Amino acid sequence: MKAPKLAVSIEYDGTRAPKVTAKGAGHIADKIVQIASEKGIPIKQDQALTEMLSQVEIDSEIPPVLYEAMVQVLVFAYQVSGKTIPKP
């Protein structure tokens, strides 16, 4: 049996660690992806990272163990949206 589709939405304001703002499987995952697409939010498909992020509670910051993976996602999002990557 195929595992249900998962989706996780993150928010990053540049001052704190990214936090999980929505997550879900199946139809909820489809809705998260649909809303992101409609709002022009970059979507990165990474099943392993999505599975790890789905363990984080909504409105919680991601754990330090996922920081390096999140850097790759943030770089992707900046590149796709045409924004300049902020310098630390």
C-alpha cells in the first residue's frame, strides 16, 4: 500500500529558526500544496525531509538537527522566487 502524500508548510522570518505552520496527509496535503501554488510560494519536493518535518508540532520551530536541510530549502525558495539570499 502506498503511503499517503504528505505536505508541510514552513515560515521563516529571518530572525528565528523556521517554524512549521501547517502539515497534513492526503487531501490536507493536497490543499496545502494548492494554496501554496495559488500564492506563488515555492514548493520543494523532498520526501525524507517532509517526513521529518511532519513530526514537528504546528507553530513549533524546527529542531537544530534539521537546520542544514532547511538551509537547502531556503536557498531553493530564494532562487525560485528571484530574491537575493540575505547575508548573515
